[in-house]
Amino acid sequence: MRTPILAGNWKMFKTIAEANEFTSQLLAKTPIAGVEQVICAPFTALPALSASLKGSHYALGAQNMHFEEQGAFTGEISPLMLKELGVAYVILGHSERRQYFNETDETVNKKTKAALAHGLKPIVCVGESLQEYEAGQTEEVVARQTKLALVGVEKAQLADVVIAYEPIWAIGTGKSSSADEANKTIAYIRQVIAGLYDQASADAVRIQYGGSVKPDNVESYLTQSDIDGALVGGASLTVDGYTSLIAGASAARR
Ligand code: PGA
């Protein structure tokens, strides 16, 4: 039985003051069990969140990192630096990074291996564009991205990897992939992982859906056989939204 994982991706939202306001409201609420809960915040808010979320129900995540430990890489943040802050998860290969910041399958792979080597759990994003979706290339794209992200990742490390299937055309558009369709693609990704490793490893790996997940549709995704959680942008930005998503995810597993 895979523990569902609900991760909020704040993207480039929230100053430190806003992040502190969010956590003070969040920590005043009764936590919900049975769902792993992550907040992926901008780098600048990580120290404050690390302090306030310490010992809580909520794990901290970053949204990107460099693959080297240190070096002349102006503007970059290393796995060691994230680790030092108590970060547990790091989103890698988000479509916005692939699209706007030249992230490639090769750098996603380097980052995935670096994260694992430093005890960080990567949330590796894969997903097709609208054009690829319309051309019927979804499986081909997610298979390629998944395989290339996992080159050199050992079977024993797979337990710390989370995959997020996010069709690009569904991100921030309000156009979500139907739960059934998302489940089919996620089951296919699991099959790809079985081919790379074995069935038991594929059955154990957690695969999230992302793209316009909201409190009112999260349950429909998480009741699907192969969807193990959600990576949520917009709807995770308010405490009410975030906690409703978690409540929905928890209800889906009952
Ligand atoms: P969205 O973003 O929930 O706002 O569609 C999802 C994501 O980009 O991770």
C-alpha cells in the first residue's frame, strides 16, 4: 500500500512574511493523518519554514537545485545547501523549468542522482505538451522522460523517488486531465518503471498527478488505482485550499 503524497508547489509566490502567515494559520489546525504532506516553497522562504515546520506534520520541499555540491554557478543552489536547511523533497524537471530555464532530460537526470546521493527525495516531473497530447504522443513522451530521468538510479534508491505526471496543457489552465485518463497514463509510467527495474519496485513507487488539481476534484484523482497523490500549484497557496486538498486526499483513501 503506497502512502499518498500531497505536495503544494508555491512556485514564485510568497515572501517570507507571507510564508510565515501561512504556517501560523496552518499549524493552528488539527493535522490530518494518512497522507504525506509537503510544501515546496521558494528558496528565500525555506529557512523560515524549516524552523516553523520542524517537528510538525509537514515536510519541506524546494522547487529546483543544481546537481553540483558547490562551484562557480552564479545564482544556483546546491543539494548540500538544501540539506542544511532541513529540506526533504525537491521538485525536479517541472515543465516551467523545462520550458523557461532550459532544463533538459539530461540535467533532470543529473539532479535526480545528486538529490538521492544527498538524501533528498526528488519529485521528478514528466508530462506532454498540448501539441504532443493532440498528436497522441503522451506515452512516448512520458516514457522517454521517465527513462532518461532514472538513468543510473539504483533499484534501492527508487523508494525515495516520487514521479509527478503533469500534462503541460493542464497546468494552471483550469483544464485538468480526466481522472481516468490521468490514471491510464500513470499506470503506463508504472509499466515503464517495471521494465526498467522490476514489477515489485514499480508497484512501490509513488506517482502523483498534477495540473489544475483543486479541493473539489482531488478525491476523484486519488481514488484511482495508480494515482498516489497530487502536485498542486494554485490551489495550495491558501491555507484553506491546502488543507482541503489534504482532507480530500485523505477521504479518497478511506
Ligand atoms: P496548478 O499547477 O495546480 O496550478 O495547475 C501544478 C503544478 O505546476 O505543479
